[in-house]
Amino acid sequence: MLTSTIPTALLALALSSVAQAQYSLVKEYAGSSFFNDWNFYGNFDNLTNGDAIFVTADQAASQKLAFVNGAGNAIIKVDNTTTVAFNDKRNTVRISSKDQFAVGSVWVADMLHVPFGCSVWPAFWSQAPNWPTGGEIDTFEGVNMVLNSQSALHTEPGCTITGAVQTSTLVNSTDCSFQSNSNEGCQVTNPDPASYGAAFAAAGGGVYVTEFAEAGISIWFFSRKNVPASLQGNSSTVDTSTLGTPTVNYPQASCSIDKFFQPQNLIFDITLCGDADSRLSAAGNPTTFAQTCTGVCYQNYVIGPPSTYDNAYFEVQSVRVFGTSSKVDIPPSGANGAAGWAVSARLAVACFVIAAVAYVAPGVA
Ligand SMILES: *[C@@H]1O[C@H](CO)[C@@H](O)[C@H](O)[C@H]1NC(C)=O
Ligand SMILES: *[C@@H]1O[C@H](CO)[C@@H](O)[C@H](O)[C@H]1NC(C)=O
Ligand SMILES: *[C@@H]1O[C@H](CO)[C@@H](O)[C@H](O)[C@H]1NC(C)=O
Ligand SMILES: *[C@@H]1O[C@H](CO)[C@@H](O)[C@H](O)[C@H]1NC(C)=O
């Protein structure tokens, strides 16, 4: 929406013809202001048919389902104090960033704990508002008591994975189309058992990095002891060329990033169970459920002992988003469309303001 208001000359400035490794900080979600710039869903899960109510911001605060803890970290959790009556759903949280981040962005999520437990289906992911148009990038997803996280893309038909340069050899599916494989997406399992569950927390958590570039989408996972120095502390830049081979890689060769992806809203959510037609085809599906849990998802867990959910929480130290604004390549004239944006929508606003000043000033003087 914002992109159409930006002067064309400025667009060219912000465009990037090639993927870039060097990115500068454009947005930080951390500390006491972590929750300021997210929308709370405020409705039952009508997206994946989970047995979950995604509470409003007010409910999340008063029920302590989303808050900043004493250590200054964001907690996003499932209600683990209420016994839920039969036919009711359990309260949990889904938040979506107010800002959207375009091609030419990197998001770095530093977490100490991720939700797990039978019936629990958490994700840290992103999507464009008109899904499946504009695509979806699932950086981190787990379900029930599986041992490893997984990543995926979901797109309109025509995006597949070939020639990935990645450390994972656990490729579950190579067609990203929402119409294929019951919308499983092009799913890759993270080979590191410290990527999910109790092992993630025991290792001190870790860092997930998502690079959303024209050359492709890459995801790195670093368990705490492997987090590179460049991602520790509060650096205002990140250089993805120093991070080594990504855990998961979706090269543009068989999936045009500009064609299938638009600016993304970042999302944290935790749903419960969910039907067999859901994106993961996992939570709530008896076959998948039975792989790591016993009993019946809703009856034995959602309306069972609230202590089932004692581990159903994210503890997030920070989410930091970087853009390519500091390093500008002018593309060949006429090349690229609005989809070639190399800065976030937020930065685009800043550019627009500067441009407006530049245009207005002569008239004013
Ligand atoms: C889910 O519910 C919200 C609020 O009622 C509504 O705006 C939205 O369209 C619904 N989405 C779906 C996919 O049904
Ligand atoms: C994906 O593949 C891995 C390795 O073959 C397997 O362990 C895992 O269960 C698969 N995941 C799903 C959701 O099918
Ligand atoms: C990190 O640095 C940015 C400026 O680059 C600053 O706005 C932010 O408050 C810092 N965050 C922390 C947690 O120190
Ligand atoms: C609920 O979960 C939290 C961790 O998120 C834990 O500290 C607490 O002891 C659990 N139980 C109750 C009854 O709050």
C-alpha cells in the first residue's frame, strides 16, 4: 500500500538488483517495549481450526499470556492455569507485526524457550496480507513432542526447491504451492535436535535468522553455544555472508522471490490441535499426533490438566530486523517492479518523509 505513494526516483534508489550480504538495523522488538508494535488477533483460531482462542492485547496483559518478564524478555504463552470446560477452547496468543518487511530484509529472533507439549503447535513465521498471494515464510515451527523444528515456504503454484545449498538433508517436500501435498509447503526439517522442545531450552535457546533476499530465502539456526559473535550483543548491522551455509535454503532459481513474495508481517502464534487440513497437516491429525503423544488431542490435553501447558511458552530476548538501505545498487533502468523493494515499509515511510521535505523545501524557501 505504501509502495505506491513513493516517488519513482526514490524507488530506484531503494531497489536492489542483487542479493546483498550487508544489512542495517531497521526495527527492534525487545525489552519493555517488545509488545508495542504488534496486533493481537483477538478471535478464536479460525485460520487452522485449533482449539484455541487468540486473546486480545488487553486479555493477554490481564491474564499474563503476553508480558515482559523480570529478565526483560517477552513471554508469549498458552493459559496454563484454567481448567477448560468441554466444548470450550483454551486461551493463547497470536501476534502479528504492525510493520511489514520487504525483499531485502533479515530478521533475527533470539529466544531462550519455545513452546512444546502434546497438542501444542507453535510457530514464528511471516506472511503477506493476501495469502497465498505474497507468500509465507515459516522460520520456526514445531508440533507436539517432535524433536526437531522445521521450516517451510507456502506460495502460489510455481515455486519449488532445486539446488538448495543448505546443511539440512531432511527435505520433506519440494513443492511450495499451497495446492500441493495438502498445503504442507516446501518443508525442511532442522537437523539440530536442540532446535525445538526441551532440548532447545536446555541448550540455552538459540537464534533463528531469516534472510529474505532476491537471490533466495535462507534460514540459519544457531543453538546458543554456536551463536556467532556478530549476532551477539546489539550490533546495528548483520552480514549474512559471514554466517556460513544456511540450515535451510530456497534459491530463486526455481522460485522467483520477486514473483511469489511480497512484504511480510512477522507472526508468533501458539495454537492447539488443529484439523487435518491445516497447513502442517500435523497437530490434531491422529496419525501425526500419535507419533509423539498418546490419547486424544482435545479431550486429553486442551480440556485436561492445565499443567500440560507449563512449557507452552516463547521466551524471546529480541527480534531484530535489518534492511539493505545502507548499501544501494541502482538497477538497470526499467528493471524490477515494486516487488523489488529492498527496504522495509517502515524505512520507506522514512524515505518518503525525507523525499517530501526535499520536494517541499524549495517551494517553502
Ligand atoms: C476470522 O475471524 C475474524 C474476526 O471475526 C474475521 O475478520 C476473519 O475474516 C475470519 N477469518 C476467516 C479465515 O474466517
Ligand atoms: C520430515 O522428514 C524427516 C526426515 O526424514 C522426518 O523425521 C520427519 O518426521 C518428517 N516430518 C514430517 C512432518 O513429515
Ligand atoms: C540496540 O541498539 C539500538 C540502536 O542501534 C537501540 O535503539 C536499542 O535500544 C538497543 N537495544 C538494546 C536492547 O540495547
Ligand atoms: C505455568 O507456566 C509458567 C511458565 O510459563 C510457570 O512458571 C508456572 O509455574 C505454570 N503453572 C501455573 C499454575 O502458573
